[in-house]
Amino acid sequence: MSVYVMADLHLSLSVPGKSMEIFGKAWDHYQDRIKANWQAEVREDDTVVIPGDISWSNSLPSAKEDFLFLESLPGIKYIGKGNHDFFWNTTTKLNRFLEECGYRSIRILYNNAYSLNREQIIICGTRGWFLDESAQKSVFETDYEKIRQRECIRLRLSLNEAKKLQEQSGYPILVFLHFPPVWQGRKSTEILSLLEEYGIKDCYFGHMHQVENPVIESVCNGIRMHFIAADALNFHPYPVRI
């Protein structure tokens, strides 16, 4: 019973015109590679966390083929929200969608936490926020400070839920974000402060792409940072080790 993680699948089975293959050879046949590597490495009793950018679909009904792809793969999947997951809805509606479609192996990891008793860890997470807001291309006036505060509130909610579970089990807490809390010398001080406040030792994130010679593991403020975007991992699920 192992735990794996891989962000940024960017599935486009439901929306073929959005395939990531337009971004170069590194993405050639990426969905076939995800499937082949996953099936070779993940067993039915394993767990895979997917911290965001799961599907290019704009709505839940149009995302069915991408979710069916996930459902067909081995293991239990915990999915988080990324900045391109426009299909994302309330947790209630997401869970109703999963139930109505008969997807039994997919769970929502967003502003909440789960105790994985077999693996003896607690997982929690949310989306997070950009390190460099100047890099955004919003066409509307945006209150970035409000968004940043909201994302910190969501992370605290996740961590509070994780702490409650930790009081019962003593298991270590692992945090899964979509956006990096630290990247190439830049730091999201608010996010990092929360991780430090709750004694987090391992944080996993994706979002960044086309990174030359990616550093998969690093340490910041005593926290092990794991960069697990799918293309950085060459589309192999990344094993979680405590």
C-alpha cells in the first residue's frame, strides 16, 4: 500500500483541442504515457494525490471522459483544484457528480483533510496562490490581496481539519497545494508561515511547466518541498516517502 502524487495531468480527452502537445515534444502522447506509467507502477490498493489542473473541461458534464479516464486507473485518487480546473464546483456538487456517474475511486481534497490509516499519514490541501502576481494575465481588475487572504483561510481550514485527525492518530501531516509556496528564490510568506505554524515537514506542489533540469526535492524554512508537476516527473507517479 503506497502513496503517490502527480499534479497537472491536464487531461483533454473531453476537449481534444486543448491537448498540451502544442507545448512541444516533452508533452508528446502525454496522456498515453500517464496511463502506461500509472498502470505499471500503481496497484489497486495504492493511493494517488493529484493537486490540481486535472482536466481542461469547462463544466462537470463535459468532464466525464476525463473523469472516466481517472476512474479506470488503479488506486484511490484524491483530487485538488488547480487554476485551470474550470469544471470545479462546490464540494457538494462535485461529490454528487462522482456518485451519479458511478466514479468510486475519486475523492475531493480541497479545504479538508483525510487520515490514511493504512499508510499512517494525514493528507490535506487547497489551491494556494501565485508567487508572482505580475505574471498573471487577468483582463479584469482583480483584488489580489483579497484572493491571497482567502487562500490562506482555506489552507488554515485544511490544516485545522488535519490537526484534529492528528490528535487522534499522531500521524504526520502532508500538505498538497497546486501553486508553489516557494520557487526559484521567491517565497509566498503567508503560505510558508502557515506551514511553519502547523509544524508541516512535507509540502507538494505543481503548476510550473517547461522547467529545464527541474529540482524535484528541496528544503525551505525546514520544510521539504516536492515539485511534482507531471512533465517534471516525465509523467511517472512520484512516490511519497516519510
